[in-house]
Amino acid sequence: MTFTNAFKGCLAVCLASSFGYATDIEKAIKNIEVDGFLRYRLTDTRFENFNFIKNNNMTGSASTYTAGNGAAHSFRANANFATPAYKGVAMNLGIMYNNNTTTNNGLYGTGLGAGEDGDFGVSTFYASLFLPFETRINAGKMRLDTPINDSLDDRGTGIYLTNTAAQGVKINAFALDTWSLDDGMMGLTNLPAGGASITKAFIGVGADADIQGFGARAWLMNINEVMNYDIYLNLSYTHPYFHLKAEYAKSQLQDSLFNTIDPTAPIFQDHSLLTLEGGVKFKPVGLRVGYITSGSDGYKVALDNQGTFQMAGQIWNDYSIADVNYSPLGTLPTTQKKLNVFYGSASLTFLENDALVIALDYVNGKNEDKTLHSTIKFQEITPTISYQYNAQLNLLLYYAMLSASLDQDVVATDYADATENRVRFQAIYKF
């Protein structure tokens, strides 16, 4: 039995057991489509002069929120099952296992490590209705595939419609009554223990086009009592030897949700972000450069801390010492911010089908806090090696070196420039 058929067989046995009757496994798994991945990560992040305090050194895993907890092993498995359509209806079920264990120096870490694990559950559960004119409606619990979300981890419950009747064009519309983010709600300190969903209606419409190398995206979204609107625009052109891309996002926040956390804190509402990128590729060499800037009150234009915006580097806008975060739910917009970032990336490809890629990213930026009259200047240098062992297995290793300095009116006596260095090894098997 193949690997995917083994997954199907397990699902069939579980369903048969649940309903209390015997089922022929081969018949049960026939025509069920399965996709997913198995992923292992080792992440070790070393902070020196954390919070710009001299000799305040710590070890964490993937963000400043983990400082002091130690490095981490991460094990994850995703499997998505889709039944064949019968009379225009198909069912979809996603199963996810996700476990993180820290490796503190000394005697104890967190998580069960090499012992038994318990982080297992249903990640998606929805019905698909296939209608005329290439229209599909998904209803249930599903991943959020929008420009301002992390489509791998962010989820919502509701209805999502797509239409692909026009060649090269995809129309999207959705309405959700509850939703949750993977790591974008760290600023909401009043969440119940163990995390929670947000029960604020989230609606949106969007169009994606890709015609003969020209690409365009236009989305408009609204979240009740969180965002009056969030607009995302994208224009791009891709040629075999070069590409150009521009993104613009603008949001207007409401303060109802944020005031439940701190009623006295001001919420700056108008935010915008612009990204520009150009690149060339002449095998085996690839080069790209880009610029990122914000306007209005800041850059809180996404729900995920990074969204789908183009960038280089690995950690500067991932809850790092640079304090850049695109989500108003990650760090609350209680001060006015201004962001300016320049970046460049160079890559070399080797072996058949470009299986081996060696890349070097450089990022230089300023994160200005206009309210507090302070500026964080930061720089990231990240070499990366990626090896596509076969069609399913990819190996990745990077070492991200982020340094930052804080310019402010009053300098603390124990001030020191900070560094955040992260090494990550990842093995991912897709099926």
C-alpha cells in the first residue's frame, strides 16, 4: 500500500468504526484525493542585549516571544482528503498534527519531546458545491486564502466562492462569522488560555488575473469592529529573464476590539504599505532588489504578521528585535510608525532541474516611531541553502543575522545595540 493510500485506509477505518458497520477499505478509498506534507524543523535563535539592555542574552526559537525558552524542535503533518464530487457535491477533511518542543539548557524543556505527543486535530472540514459557469462554493471550516493572511495556518468558518469562467481570471468572494490566525494575535492579551477564534464578521471580494505574463490582483475586505476596509492591489509582469512587481495596501482600523484590551490606549487608524521589486534571471544567476515603505499612521495592513507581501530575509518582520509587524492584532497600533526598507537577494542554481539553490539576502531598514520619537535601525544578512532531493523531499538551511540599534531622546545607562541570530534546518516531504 502506498503512503497516500495508507492515509486513506486509516481514514476509511475511522469512518467505518464511527458509524458501526464494516466497510471494504479498497472501496472506501477509491477516488479519494489526498495531499499534504510532513515537516521537521530545528530552530535556534540567540538574542544578545535583548530589548537593547546590555548583557541581556537569551535563547529562543522563532520570535522575541520565545526568548528565554530555548531552541525548539517542531514536528508537523498535514493531510487533506477530498471525496469525488457526487451530484455536484464533494466533502473535504483536513487532519493536522503540530508539536513544538523546546530544548532548554539544563534538565527540562517544554513539550513531551521524544515521548508521547497530543497536538492532533481537524484543521479543515467543509463541503464543496460545484455550480455551472466554473463556480465553486466551499462552506464550513477552511483555510483563508487572501493576500493579508497566511493561507497555510489561518482559518475561518463560513462560505468562500470562486469563479474561473474567464480564462486567466479568478473571482473570489467570502463571508466568515469566525476566524483565527496562527501567530498574528499576540497583541490580544485578553484571549482565553490556549488561544481562541475571533467572532467578528469578516467579508471580502477579490479578483486575481494572470494573462500572458501580466498579473494583477485587487481585493477589498471588511472586518466588523476591526477594519472599516482593507484594500490590496498588485501589478506584475513576468518574463523568462526578468520580473517587475508592485503592491499597495491601505487599511482603516476601528478601535472596538482593541479597546477591550486597553480602553485608554489611542488607536492610530489609517495605514498603508507600498512594495516595489525588480529582478533578473540568467541561469544559473538570479538577482532581485526591492523597496518597502509605509504611509499615513503606519503599516498595519494585514492580519498575518507578514501576509503575502514580497520581501527578502527571514526574520526582520517576524516578531523580531526590529519590531516590524504588519498585523494590528500582533502588536497594537498605539503609536505612529514609519517604515523604510531596502533589500537585495542573489542566488545561484546548480545540478539538474536547479535542484540546489544557494542564496544570499541583504536587508537594511528603519522603523521610526513618530509618537515616541525613536527609531530602530536594522540590518539582516541571511545565507540560505535549499536542496530538492526528489520531487517530494526538500531540505533547507539558513542562518539569519539581524542587528539593530535604537535611537531615542533619552538613552538608558544600560543601553546596548542588539542582535538576533537564528539558525533553522527544515526537511519537508510533500505528497
